[in-house]
Amino acid sequence: MSPSPTALERTRQLRRVALSGLLGTAVEFYDFLVYGTVAALVFGELFFPGADPAVGTIAAFGTFAAGYVARPIGGIVFGHFGDRLGRKKMLLLTMGLMGGASFLIGLLPTYDTIGVWAPVLLITLRVLQGIAIGGEWGGATLMVVEHAGEKRRGLWSSFTQMGAPLGSLISAAVVAMVSTLPKDQFAAWGWRVPFLLSVLLLGVGLFVRLNVVESPLFAEVKKDRAESRLPILDVLKRPQPVLLACCVGIGAFTAQSLLTSYLIAYATGIGHPRPQVLTALTVSAAVALVVLPCASALSDRIGRRPVVLTGALLSAATAFPVLALVDSKSSGALILAVVIGHGISQSLMYGPLGALFSEMFGTRVRYTGASLGYQGATLVGAGFSPMIAGSLVASSGNGTPVALLLCGGSLITALTVWFVRETSRTSLGDDPASALPTTPRTEEITA
């Protein structure tokens, strides 16, 4: 028997919303990785000239961190209006601001042209980009999760998460293309091309988002006039879920930043050719496109906690072997290292986060709560990791700090997720799932 028109339309809408989330996160990670790659390659000399090369790289990654500092602000601002006015309106605004800032970075004059205003404008655009990204993920994920059925929330939310490796693949392809230019041409104009091309992804993403409907759960809240007047205050009255979400996500984002953006600077610094590093990142992203939906679908069957915990423990256990493979200076070993650390371990941690964070908050404050948890994790895990790693590697003369940071972030996730209640079987009604610290024994007694 064929599905009724209403059921068919709901399915079509869900697919459209999932595609919208995929494209939004792809734009986010495309911008994220293009900036990180170009910062590692030329931003030090273009925007911070005259400094020691290591200092210039650290300064370039400092502007990278500025975008992350702005993300929680974006989570609060867009979360507030997303919980008050609706998810769709905020998603159109965040995508436009995010892609527009990236495009403008591609037009920036360098230090040689306008002096100190060059790094000032770069940091300003990074902050605007960070504010937009701070509101992007929460809205995109909630739209998918709140449209999906309760039994397959993890699988459908994985489309939003898959935007990360998709953005990685696109950015790696574009950067690899312009990297074939002679060094002087790449420094003169080639680095601008990836930023300017982001307008294409932006156009496709906005077109898809214009054709999605508002979240049905939020529509019910709006119909009943039950919106939260100040979502941030309601969230902070019960801060444990936000703090837990932040700590659960730290491992995934530490691995993300160290094994993508920072890896380019580190690996090329010890002798790996730049095309070889980009090839490793491309292979890893392709593996992640397979592992992410599998991990998310598995979390629907066995729970979010076991999947995230497995990824965190695997990441911690392989941190030093992964570094040793990178330090071997073998191209095959480099690919294997990034696949293990990023394509597999990071994907296991990252895949279920969309559904997990959404399930930890009620509909009235879900945009604000999930965004704060997620962006707090990115700030701590990804925002400062490249800068800290660069400083410590420069002072120590070896890559041990990279492995220590990767292992430490993963262990924070493993320890935190052990004390988070399982949420995969909870309802997405207005009452938030209990995410207070617990122990397996307490959970069995209350089950």
C-alpha cells in the first residue's frame, strides 16, 4: 500500500531538511578548513610579516581561534531568536552571514597594501563568521531531529554531521587545485580562490533552505504560545546538560582541529610534501563519509553513549601511535594515521552528537541549549588546540604535545560520557531528557 499524501509529503520534507543540514555544515567546514589550510600555508607572511615563521603561524592560528571565541555568542544570539521566532529564519540568516564573511576574506587586501588594518579586518571577518557558525549547527541539527521519527533520529541527524567530511573533501580538492600554482602566484592571488568559490556552496544552500518548512515541534510551541521569553536564562537555571554536552564534544573537536588544520602545518614542517598531506586528508574525509552514518545509525540501536565512548577510547589509545606514523615521514603511514585518528575515531565520537545534544534539551530551549553545548565544545576542543600545539611544538622541538592534547581531549569525552544518561529512547517533548550525572548502576535501578 502506497503511503498517504501526508506521509509522502512528510518524507519529502524530511529529505529536504536533511539536505539543508548537510549543505549548511558543508559550508561551515569548508570555510573552517579552507581558513585553517591557508592560515597554515601563507597567512603568517601575508598578514603578519616580519615575524619569525613560527610566530607568524601562531598568530595566524590566533585569528583562527578568534572565530571560535565568537561561536558561543552566536549560539546565544541565534539560539534566542531560534527558540523565539523559529528555526528556519535563523538558518537562512546564519548561512548568508557565514558564506558572506568567507567570500569577503577572499577580497581582503594584505599587510603590504593597508598595513595593520589587514589583520584587523581579517579578525573582524573571522569573528562575524564565528558568530554565524555559532548559530548554524544548532538550527540545522534541530530541524532534522525535530522532523525525524523517534526511532531514526541518529541516522537522519548524521546528514548534518556528514557535512563536515563533505566540506573537507571540497576544500581539499579546491586547495589542492590552487596549490599547483607556483609559490609566488599562490601567495599573490591563488589563496583567494577557495574563499571566493564559497559563494557557490552558499547559493545552493540558500536555495534548498528557502524550500523547507518550520520544525513541527516548534510550530506546536508557537501555536500554544509557549515560547521561552529568555531561553538563555532558562538553560542556565539548569546548567548541567550544557556543561555535560560541552565536555562530551571536546574529544571530537580536538581531534578535528589537530588532525586537519594543524596537521597541515605540522606535517609539512617535518618534510611531508603539501600534496601528500592534502591527499591524506581527502582519504580520511572519504572514510568519514562512510563511518559517520554507520555510527549514527548504530547509536539508534544500541544508544548514543556506547558509540561515543568507543570512539573516545580508541582515539586516546591511538594518539601516540598516530603521531609516530606521521613522524615516520612515509606517505602511506601518514594516510593511515589520519584515517585512524580522524576518519574512524573522530567520526565515532562526532556522529551521534547531533541527536545526543538535541535530546538533552526541551523544545522551548533546544536551539539555545544544544548550540551552547556544541559551541562550547568547539571553543575548548578546536579553537585553541592548533595555537597551543604550535606553541608547544615550537618550544619542545618535537610533536609529543600534539599526541598529549589529542589523548587528553579524548579522555575528557570518555570520562564525561560515562556519566551521561542514555537519551536515544527519550521523547522530544517539552520536558528535556535527564542528562544529569549518573552511574550505570543508578541507571539500571531507575530504568
